Amino acid sequence: MTGFVPSHYLVRTPDLKQAVADYESAGFTVVWGSAPDKAHNALIYFEQGGFIELFDPPMNGFLRGVAALGSFLRIGLMRRFHRWIGARGFCDYALECHGPLKEALQGTNLPKPRNMSRVRDDGVKTRWQLSSPKDPYMPFVMGPYDPPLEPDASRTTHENGITRIVGLGLSHPDPNAYGLALTGLLADADLEADGDTAVVRLPDFTIEIGKSRKPQYTEIIVDRDPPDASLLHGLVLRSRR
């Protein structure tokens, strides 16, 4: 199996345009995911460690009903969509492989890939494949974008000085089991676990898992002191200790 690496981190906001404006005020360079009048997401790229995705998925009454039914039937992707409806702030994350997703899924119990696409802000249609575990709190996995996303320095440079994402903070009822399942998907990962906490270590990236009654996404860890939290729409950023 080809190992995955942390790719991007979803921040749910019910007002995408306001979120973009506030994140820009907080010193981030924000790129619309598609034409601003049609976009349901906006992206914050960094030099390393993946990117943050601000998103406000289209969820009218019909789609909410479909998501609720799919969640009841324990369909992985629908369970995830259903969870997103009431989410705010950091609420999900993705892992990405560098080669074909179909090959990376070999040896796992993950569902077969789904084809996805969107038209970027520059008018280019980009495609990728996605697989969502039945457990909606495990990360979904992706193949590479086609054509590749290659943001230049104008999109990865931020006035607040943050250059990279260096880790995530999560919590789970069973940190050891979650960390073990996660380590099985990641490339070059080591697990340190002591019962109440688990730490998944990768080169230049750490996933810290605390203990809680239900799974939670607590924080994104960056390489500089974070900006004013009131501008981040529920996202908690902290600098590396």
C-alpha cells in the first residue's frame, strides 16, 4: 500500500464571504476555490504541511434529507456530510497519496474511489478521486489533483508570518485505537501511546490525540504565533510548543 500524508484541513463556516474577509484581516492570503460568486470553498495554502479549506457546502432541505438518510444507512460519505451540517470551525481533514488512489487503497478496507471535480478560480477544471471511511471521524483519503495544485509564493506567503502547518490536535474516546488506525494509513508514521493520549509522529508533522467522550477536532498547529482568534470562525490555531 502506498502511504498517505496529511493534505488539508476543513473549517466549516456558515458565511464564506465573511470568513474570507476575516481571514484576510487576520493576515492570511486566501484563494477562492472557484469563481467567488459561485464558490463553496476558499483555500489557504502554505509552504509545507498542507492547506486549510474554508467551506460552506450547499445543504438545502433536499440535500440535508439525503445526507440524513445516507447517515442512517451508514454510508461513509453521507455520514460525513450529515456531520458537516451542524459543524463549525475545524471539523475534518484529508490524507492524500502521490500516485493513483486505487493503488493506494489496496490492502485497506476503504471504499472504492469516487470521481470528483470543480472549476478553479482561474477557470481550469481540476479532477481528483476520493474515498471516505465508514467511520466519519477518520480522515477521508484522496488521490492527487489533476492538473496538480502548484501554488506559487504569492499564494503561500501570509502577512502574519505563518509559513507551514506542523500538526493537528484531536481527541477521541480511545486515543490508542484511533492513533493505531491512523498510523496504518500514513507513510513513515510512528505511534506513541500511553492510554489517555496518543501521538502520531511523521517527518515534520505531529498529530496529538487526547481523550474525550466523543471525537473532536481541537486545533491546527502552525509554526508562528496565531492571529486574533475572533477572526477565525471557530478555528483554534496554536503555535508549536
